[in-house]
Amino acid sequence: MENILEETKFIMKKYNIKANKSLGQNFLISQEVIDTIVDCSKITKEDLVIEIGPGLGTLTKKLLEQAGKVICIELDTKMIEILKDRFSLYDNFELINSDVLKVDLQNIIKNEKEKGIIKNAKIVANLPYYITTPIIMKLLEEKLELESITVMIQKEVADRLIAIPGEKNTGAITYSVYYYAESEGILEVPNNSFIPEPEVTSKVIKLNIRKEPVVTPKNKEKMFKIIKNAFMQKRKTLLNSLTNNKIFENKQQGAEILKKLDINENIRPEELTLKQFEKISDNL
């Protein structure tokens, strides 16, 4: 950690940089974590890696050594100068100064693949905690031609993302992630792996994008609307949640549908599998 720590301090001093709290910046200073992120992503020269929020470029350096192409998307204009100074001599480096939520990732991946060198696209990111969910959902819902997404995020959120539907610690997003990807926890990252130290523990997770979805509801949007409404009142039973949120017209209709599907009307939303939510959706 010492070498990266010294390098990070040097860069911050040279460019008069302080971590931007509003952008959720915490700079990674652990070589072990960097190596783990890159190794578990299984990056080769046939891969395009899109790095979201590279910051000072600590992870970028390692990615450039292994990937065919690295495209960094950075919102903070202060970081742009640093990244250009550090990596402009790399012929496989590209930098986009923008908010990733506004970037046309589909087009970027398509253009790179058409050049004939890149075969796979992968996302690697140390995501700001405050905007983790919108970014993850953009990456999944836009049906990008991705092989995998490797991210470091707040541990509490990570555990919810990679939980198995029907088990503990699930939320509505658990079902969305499970629909699109097979997920795995890679490494817990302690606070002292960053400067400044965040107040929470982080975790590296990997989402391997499914070739085919795990369920095939008649109407995907309808199914996810039901899931979202079920978890709006998580402590209530499924029947009460879906009745209160107008998914069922009334309790009687809801009870009849659940009985028909052999689902206990007193079950809580987090106890349902994705397949059971699919059945409810298809019967409404």
C-alpha cells in the first residue's frame, strides 16, 4: 500500500486535489484490491474495458496494461487533466468527460467492436456510493453487449445486489440483478484502503451477464412494477403490500390469485422467488 499511498499523495499535492465529497470520492490506495479487481475481471487484449469514475487513475494504470482498449468516463473536470497527463501516451486509452448516466454506452461498444480488434466489453468501476443503484440499473437495463460488470461499492448495498431472491437481505434491486446477471462477492475492502477513509466498508462484486434471462414473463415491465410495489412496504405481507399499492384491485382478488398460484397470502415479499413474481405478473 505504501507505494500507491505515496504516489496518490504526490498527485494530490501536485494538482492541488482534495476528494470531492459531493461526488463521493475516495481514492483507492491498496495494490491488493487493484490486483483482485483486475484479476477477477479476467481482462485480455481482446477486451474493451469501460472504467466509470477513474479518479486519479490508480486502477486505470493496471487496466491499460492488460486490456485491448480502456475508455474512462469521468465527471470531475479536475481529474481530466490528471488522467490526460498520466495516460495520453498509451495508444489504448480514451477519456470521456461526462456523466455516465448520459453517455451512449451502446454506441461506444458497437463502434469499438466494429473495428475488429475488440471481442468483449467489460465494465470496471469504483462507484460513488450515492449513485450506485442508478448506474448499475443503467448498465443492466440498456441490454449492453457486456460480458461482465466488476464494481466496488458499499458493502451493505453489495450484499443486497448479490443476494439470492427468496433469501435474507433482499430488496427490489436483488430481483433485477438476478434477472440480468449471475452475481458473486469477490472481496471485502476495509476503510483504510482509501484516502480519505470512508465511513463504511466496501466490497468488490462481479456480475456475469446472462445470455438468456432466468425467467420469461409475458410483460417484463409489469413484473418489475409488481416487485417494486411489493417492496415499498417490506414489513407488510405480500397481499397487503400489493393491495395497498393498487396492484390487486382488492384483498379478495389478491387472495384468490395467490391461492391459485399456491402462494401463502401471509408471505413477505423478500421470501418470494423471481419465478413466483413472474407467475403473479402473468396472472394479472
